[in-house]
Amino acid sequence: MTMLPGERLDLISSRLQDTGKVIAADLARELGVSEDTIRRDLRDLSARGVCERVYGGALRLPASAATTLSKRAGQSVEAKAALAREAVKWVDEGACVFLDAASTNLAIADALPRDFGITCITNAPQIASALTLRGDCDVVVLGGLVNRTVGAAIGAEAMQAARNVRPDICFLGACGADAQAGITAFHAEDASFKRAISEVSAITIAPVTTEKIMTAAPFKVMELADCTAVLVEADTPENAVAAFRKAGADVRRCAQ
Amino acid sequence: MTMLPGERLDLISSRLQDTGKVIAADLARELGVSEDTIRRDLRDLSARGVCERVYGGALRLPASAATTLSKRAGQSVEAKAALAREAVKWVDEGACVFLDAASTNLAIADALPRDFGITCITNAPQIASALTLRGDCDVVVLGGLVNRTVGAAIGAEAMQAARNVRPDICFLGACGADAQAGITAFHAEDASFKRAISEVSAITIAPVTTEKIMTAAPFKVMELADCTAVLVEADTPENAVAAFRKAGADVRRCAQ
DNA sequence: CCGAATTATGCACGATTATGCACGATTGAG
DNA sequence: CTCAATCGTGCATAATCGTGCATAATTCGG
């Protein structure tokens, strides 16, 4: 019995949906291929956002928990802080800054220069909370029902409120960044909101952590070329940076 | 059946969310791994901010932990927690609850029963943040410019948004509570906002810490008699309670 | 049909990760 | 204070991973 590669991918991903997890060694035995091949398959699937790669196999991603701001906030803290330090260089004194729901933006909220007369706008309660605790900047909250999985207000009410602001600079968290697919998000409404706020902002900066590089989420936000700048970490592979530049992006690499 | 390391982490963390605590020895027996491994798992989870490591296991950390203010502003953490436990008895399943900016309300945000289908409305970013971190209730944010000293949106935009909601219960933080002066606040706009939200709510509950008893702030919110109930601590002087009752308040004393 | 380019696969190798055990230190209850 | 439970660390072992490379299969343009 011969099995086509694509057929195998389908089988793995449906098994994943079905049982919630797959074990690399089991699949290899069951499908009569080497574990190397299975590992490559799982790597592909996780890059396409179908599953989460873990030691020994892969898990169906919970669609919610893994993507929430709170869970991501504690991960790769130093990398995000480095991205944030680079990002805040774009902020002028007295500027009006928009931050959407993203763990990197939480880091930016902390990294913004102190007593700089900044006005911050956000639709994410956690970001708003961090900003108000600083006590040195005005905070404007875009209200409405907070989407549980995204951790921010992204519905009609927030969209309406977004039309009444014009930030000087907009920091957009990306769920995925790919040369072809551009900046992408896990939720349709989230993608719409990001697009809307970017359109009313003078400039748009997208900080992208390495794990998000070359992965595409289901919903498109914008082209890489439409960002004023894309910030990447120091350890981002050079070929990824090259691909982004070819797609028209102004890529800025962080200092180590 | 083999269990993937990542899968085990997910299981522990969801168990933590459900029951509020886990015991290392139990997990080890149940999952068929050594306690060392469980200890390492719990260490990882706590490093990622998912839980708090304690002797023998781990605890779900209260959502307000992220907002440092709870510890800083509130010396009387336990007293507020006691008030909060009393306050949440007023909340029915599926209720719509309003919480304004107050440290006692932050405690209430933690104390609300889990998985109760509650919808929470708030104009305070810190409260909204704590609520979204719980992950088990819908959160509606009233937006607008956040007043730095009050820590909540209390301007025209928030007032407008407040007119479009009708909470079942409104928990009002009091800056002062006095038999003659009633419930009072430090800021004029804050007082106006509290009055407005109370008027659209079915019932209004005012939890009052002992330090606020018999003190009056400059701006009046409402009469004590207009609150559905006033909650006071166990150590509140009896003469104060008597004076409140004489003024028409339905005073409920906390259990010790 | 044929050769070149692309893709898929397996294998070897060193690197990384996960796990259990031993040992001494620490904690908390009585 | 005493003692048992729990914890942290170092170490050994095994499983898993990533990468480079060689080989087979497939695709594609004449």
C-alpha cells in the first residue's frame, strides 16, 4: 500500500482534530514511514497553524487558551523586551500611540519612555491596566464586549470608537507573518479591527517574534509592504528577512 | 497509554483553572510519572505565570495578581476579601454585574463564582484586566479617557456608554460613607458617573471598608438609603452601623 | 521519450530535552 | 524542638530533535 504525502498530511491532521493529539513514533509505525518523515510532516502542519508541535508528537491547538494574551505574556520575555526597546524608538515626545492585544505590546507598554507626555489608546484591558499603573501617560480605552480568546474589544462598538481616533503610531501584534500571506490573525474580527486601526494611524509598526515568522494564521490583516516597518529579533533567520524584504517590507533587525 | 510532556502540561494547567489547586503527589500517581517530573512541570508553569508554586503543589493565581496595585494600595487585603465573599452572595447565575474603580471591587472580581455565566461591565482597566484573566465571564468595557487619579473612564464617552447598559447589580466603591453625607467620592465626575450607573442598575450594593466609615469625601454620590444594601466589615463599630440604619440603610455585617 | 530540476524520504550524527534517582537542604506540622 | 514530607540540584540514561547528505521518486519542459 502506497500513501501519497499529501494524503498522509490529511490523515494526520484529521487524526489530530479527532483525538486531540498524535504521537510521532506511533504514526511512523502505523503509516510505514520513518519518524523523520513524520517529524517533517508535523513541522509543516504546525507552520501552517494546524497544530502545536510538542516533544514527542503534536497537539491540536485549543483555538483559545494558547492564543490569549495572558498565556503568551510569560513566554520569551527577554526577546519581547528587546523587541519593545527597539519599537519605542519610533515614539516621539507627546505622541499618540495605539497598542492592540498582543504580548509584545504589553512589553511595549512597559518600555515606553517615562514622562514623555504620551497618549496611549488600546482596546485590550490588560494593556490599559499596565498603562494606567504607569501613571505618566493618558490612557484611552476603546470599549465594548471583550472577546475572550483575543483579550480585547474587537466588535462593532470598538470598531466605531476606532473611527474617532487618529493615532500617530500603531503597534500591531501579529499572530503570523509570512512573505506571501502578509500579517495574519487567528480571528476574523480581530483581523478586521487591526486593519481598521492601521488605516486611521499615521504609521504602522509590526513587531514580530521569531516563532511567528513564516507562519500564517487564517485571517489576513495586511501586506507586509503596507507596514511602515517590521521589527524582528536578532536571531531571526536571514532567509526570512530576505523574503520579507523581497515582499516589500522595511525590516528592522533588533540589536542583540 | 503514553502521555506527551506538553499534553501533561496542558492537563495540569486546565486542572488548575478548574479546581484552583493541584497536589504534586496526586498528579504524580495519577499521571504515572515521578514527583520530580511534576515538580519540574509546576516550576515551568509558575515561571510562565500560569500558577503560583506552593509547598506540596500549586495554586491558581488570582486574576488581580497581575495588577500589582492590589498589594500596594490594599494593606487590608484579607478584609476586602471578606467583604468580597459577602458581596458575591448577591450575584445570581447568569447575572450582569457592574464594577466600578475600587480596590474592594478588584477583590470582588476575583471572588465572583466561577463558570456562572456572568457578564461583567466595568469602566476600570484594572478590573477589566482581572476579569478577562479569569476567562470564564463575558466582559464589557466602558471606554473613553481614563482619569489618572480615579483609574477609570468617567468622562462623557463613558457616561454615554453607561446609558446603554442595564446591569442587574451594581457594586459601588465608596471613597467615604457617612450617615448624613451618604456615599461620597473624591472627584466630581467620578461621583456623577457612579450616580448614573447606579440609576440604570436594578440594585446597588455598596461594600464599605471600616476606614471609610464615618468619613465624607467632597462629592456626593447618593444617600445610604438609596443603596439596596451597604456591606460592612465584622469589626465596624456598632454605633456606626446603628447610625447607618437610622439613616435608612440596609446594613449587612460580614461574617468574621 | 529524455534529461534536469524539484520533491520526498531515509540515514547518520551531534545536540537537545525529558525523566528518574540520589543526596542534602528546606519547610511545616505537632 | 523533632521529624517526615517536600524541595532543589547534580547526574546518568534514554528518547527525541535538527541538520546535512545521499538516494529515490516525481514533475516538467523540450
